[in-house]
Amino acid sequence: MATRVVIGTQWGDEGKGKYIDMLAKSSDIVVRFSGGNNAGHTIVANGVKYSLHLIPSGILHKDKTCIIGNGVVVDPKVLLNEMKDLNSKGVSTDKLLISDRAHVIMPYHRLLDELQEKFRGSNCIGTTKRGIGPCYSDKTDRSGIRMCDLIDEDVFVEKVKENLEIKNLIIEKVYQGEKLNEDEVISEYLEYGRILKKHVCDVNSLLFDAITEKKDILFEGAQATFLDLDFGTYPYVTSSNPIAGGVCTGAGIGPVYIDEIYGVLKAYTSRVGAGPFPTEQDNEIGDTIRELGGEYGTTTRRPRRCGWLDTVMIRYAARVNGLTGLAINHVDTIGKLNNIKLCVAYEKDGRTINSFPASLKELEKCTPVYEEFEGWPDSDISNAKTFEDLPANAKKYLKRIEEIVGVKIKLIGVGKEREQTIAV
């Protein structure tokens, strides 16, 4: 039995989907445990591009059970469209299961998300406006609607009426928005519930039985460490805990059942939306990295901010998540530059620090301390199969990352395809 977790070590978009897809081959069950359709995993397999937002990446393997855990917030309309798209490409969703404890994103969540961002003006957080935050807020407020409610018509109707009474007041009186029609919402979502009912079950019991039967389970992270509600660059974070610890609360298993935790990173750093970014290159270098790496959001298509790899961040992520291995992507991309910089520490108030501050005010005072490396622009590494196949400059760069972070690199991405990966 092996229970593995794959999480992001930066601000998301590290390419987790590729490694999850790979590791799913040796797994019986693949589980999403946090976030919602604000996440996006892109996988290229057999020349076909798949963009997944709610469904675990393991869905591309027809013999795997894929689970959406209780820690995920589910937009039924988005989920059904994603299932339809996969089916049209010949991918079955028959073995997709959804936790009966997962919370449902309702139309008022999406509307409030949009109205709240507009109200914040220049202080907006940069949400995807998909209703993720407001749904998690209702979960904490204990007024949320869960999947078990969605498939129970009497309970669902009662809860929608209770919620819309107050939500419509907020929409109209606070934000001057247009209130939602109760009958339309109930009718639309009851139909979603009827379609999804066969996929809803007690996931917690199923996972415990699978562990008892010594099955291989892969937990798929969405977003990343620095978007974590507690440990990320607050308030520019998501509304859940996408760190490894989120597996326990988002899927309902104890920490003693986790064997390995892989932290995925890019050979540089990127971020979407507002918030601090110490190594950002808002210049020609950043533009070059963006174009070479195709850095545009899977979910939003927004251009990503790009900069040098920050090992202060990766060390922090290694500690918070208890990483047992690193999986690094875009080694081919960064190598196309003639010169590469690697942030190895920060300088603040005249002294060198190796920790990541909680205060954004303090973080703004931090200046990256860089080491410089030569790239490998004349070497095509897309067909490299072993670490030894890599050019000397690439090996030097990767070994230095390992040395600083204190965690071994176990997987190296040298291209977009599933097969373009070196196992170390």
C-alpha cells in the first residue's frame, strides 16, 4: 500500500496535473481534497489537451476510482459540463464519486463573489469570481448546502429558501445588485441533484475501507502552499487549506495513513492576480519566461506574473507540508535563457534572513539574494531519460536547489508530455 499526496509549493500552476496523472497509473483511487473550480490542471496525453477544474486528474485512467472529497466546494453546473466534455473525448466518468459532505456552490455565491470584488475596488483580492470564498464562508457560518442536501428535495428547498431570504437582502441593499429568483434556482439545482445523485456517497467510509484493504491512494492537491488560508500570503490566498495537512480534513483520513508527500514546483516562479512576489521580474525577462512557458491561467486565461525561482519559499513549503520529495517542472523552459538567477535568501534591514515573513509589510522590505547560473540554450533536453542525460549546467542548477531546500528532487519535467519526465 502507498498513500501519496501531491501538492504545490508556490502560488499554483506548477504543473501538478502532469505528475498526478503519472502517479495515478500505480494508484487505485485518486482524491481531490480542497478548493473548487478556481483550480485548473492541464494534462497533455496522447496529443490531447485536457483542462480539469473539479474532477481529479486520475480520471484519464479508466480503471481508477476518482473522488471529490468533502473539503472541495462543488459547482454542479461546472462539474456536469466538465463531465460532458470528458465524455465527448472518450473519457468515462462512471467511476467518479462525490462526498455527500462536500458543500455546493450556489448562484448567490458567484454573484456575491463578483459584487464583493467590485466593492473592494483597488483593494480587490483578485478572486476568480466563481463563488469559492462565499461558499466556504457559508460553510463556516453553518448555513451551507451540502451534496447530501442537494439530492434530498425537501431539505434542499427549505435550505435554499432560508438562504435566499438573507442573500437577496444583501445583494439588493448592500451591493445594489439584482436579486435571484427563488423558483428558478430551486428548479435548476434540483435537476443537477437528480443527475449527480448516483455519484454521491460516503467517501470517508470508502477511503477507510480502501486503506484497510491496502489499496494505493493518491491525494491530488489544488492551488498551492502560498495560497493556503493559514500559511499563504494572506489575504491574497484561497479559502481552503491546499497544504498536505488539508488531506486529513478535506478527505477524512488520519495523518498516520500518509506515506509520501511530493511538492511540485517550477524551475522559476509564477503567480496570477494580486499579492506579493519577491522575485517577480516585471520586465523583459519576466515577459520572456511567460512566453517560453506559456504562462496563462488554465481557469482564467489571465497572464501570469513571472520571476526567478525563490528557494526561501520552497524551504518554507517543505517544512509546512513535510515534503518527502520534489517534482520540478519547466527545466526545459528556464534552460532556454542564457543566464539564470536563483533566490537563495532575503536581505532585510541590513541582514540576511532565510524565513518567509507572515506580514506582507515585512515581506515588502525583503530584497532577494541571488546566485547566478548559466543556462543551456543550445541543449535540447526534451528527450532526456535520466539525470545524467541533462547538460552540466542543468545538473548544477538542480543540485543547488536540492542543497538549499534540503529535499531530494525525485521527478524532473523536461517537456509538456506525460512521458517527458525523468524519475531520479
